[in-house]
Amino acid sequence: MSKKFFFGALVLVALLSSSITYLAVSNSTQTSKPEKGVKAMKAAERVTCPMEALRLNVKNKYRFVKPLLLADIACSSPELDSIKASVNKYIQEKKKSGQIQQASVYLKTHRSGYWFEINGNAMYNPGSLMKVAIMLTYLRDAEEQPGLLDRVFVLDSKINEVGIKQIRTSPPLEVGKSYSVRELITEMIVNSDNDATNLLNKNINRASFASVMGDLGSRTPDIDDPNFEISVMEYNRYLRVLYNGSYLSRDHSEWALGLLSRSNYKGAFVKYLPTELVVAHKFGERPYQEGFNFHEGGVVYLNENPYTLVVMTKGRNNELLPNIVADISKLCFEGIKNL
């Protein structure tokens, strides 16, 4: 065999091999391409479900940065549809039986970012839930005013305790005794103490309170207005910015969530959850013209899939509402655990 014939054969084999490879890759690429309709559908999904971000307005302080507080896909997550359906079915059953007039739920998983809401924009009087906003205000100011948490106020009078009777983890506050802001915040969150709350409210920086509410996307209430209302879509942000460490310093966020994890009220949100599970939570209650508001929200530290849950309810029988919150909390826990 001549050298020319040998090299010519090699070239021919190489060309044939390249052609076969090209055709195979080309066909494979063509068959793997999505249809035009699928492309259009995905594009439509991106348009109708954009990312929504809540950023801190710092234009008077910084020129180039606008810190991110939290973000969501605008549409709720189909991955949680089964949990949402079971919770919604439960709510409808309780409404039909007359045990509640209205209920709202917000759930957000922190590992995946999945979330859903039920009746998310309905309004409720938050009651003691607003103690978290008061804590945020003092801790926010403490970052600009070193020593604020050690400032001392004197309790000059007590108010009548109404509503849920809690098992205290510390002695009641005493008239005529001095307490630091740090001690008062602890009493307000752990024991939901109304005397501590009242004393903090008397001395709060009202401009700072309004700023906190505005920063977190809520309407700014008169702190003394007993008829102020809020939704689960607004309130969940208070808990989430603490979990994210995106509004306060990490140290202050950690301290705040630590206090919430020590909340001594066990009659609703954590009632049916495992006792060893860490939950940073706060309840709130308040009567209104037709009955009662009862709510609870918290961060549940479920292994590697922690989540934020807020449940708000209205009903004529205030003794039933905590159990309804407990049932909804359990349904969500079981659903998230099985994801």
C-alpha cells in the first residue's frame, strides 16, 4: 500500500467521523430544545412572579448603598400547596362551625424560600405582638446610643392585668423600683409584662418607632392608638429581619430572638410541637366590638429547615382561639417536616 493511499484513507475516515459526530450532536441538541410554547410559559412566569425586595431607605446617610432587608418571589410557592390546602380546609371548617370569624396565615421556609399566605391582607388588632416592634425600636436606637439599654426608669404605677394569665419566670415588677431598659425589654418579651411595656412606651422615642414601622413597610400608627390594625403580610417582616440579621446588628438580633425563645406562654403556637424544639415566638390578644383577636407568630428552628409562621384569628369565644392557633401551627410543622 502506497503512503499517499494510506494518508488519504485516514483523512477520509476522519471526515466521516466528524460528520457522524456533528449529526448526532445536532440531533441531540435539537430534540432537547424546549418548544416555543414552553419558552413563552416560562417567560410569562418570570413576568408575573418577579422578585420583590424590601430595602432600607438610607438616602440621608449613604449615597451608594441601600441594604436588603428581605426578598420574596411575588407568587406563593406550589411546593407548599398541600400544606396550604390542609390549613385552609381546617380554617373553613372552624368558620362553618362558628368557632372563628376570620383567620389568616403566613408561612415562610428559610432554607428554600418557599412561602404561602391565606387571607394575608385581612386586618387585626395586634395586641401584644407590637411588643416586638417596641423591642426593635429600642434596639435600633441602642446602636446609635451606646448605653441606652442600661438606662434606668422607675416604675411609678401598675396597670390592671387583663387577658391570658401567664406563669411568670421572674417576680412581678414593683412600684417605686428602678429597672434598666434591658430588664424591661426582657420582662416585656419573656413574660409579656404590661407594666414593663407601659414604662417603655412612656419613654420611647416616637420618631424612632415611626421610623421602624416605616422601614418594615407598615403604616405608622399612633403608639397609643388601641385600634391600630396590622396584617400577617406586614407582621411577618418583624420576625424575618431578626432571623436574617438584616435590620439590627447580629448581636442585637441574636439577643432579641433569644428572648423570644424564652417566651413562657405555651398555650398556643408551641402547644403541640416537640418540647425540645427551639421556637422564638410571641402571642398577642385584644378584644374588639364583636369578639376577640388572638394571634401568635414565631421562628421555628426545625433542624435544617427553619421557618417563620404567623397566625392571626378573630372569634367570639376567646377560649377557643389559642387552640385553633395551636392546631394550625401543628399542621404547618407536620407539613414542613415531611417536605
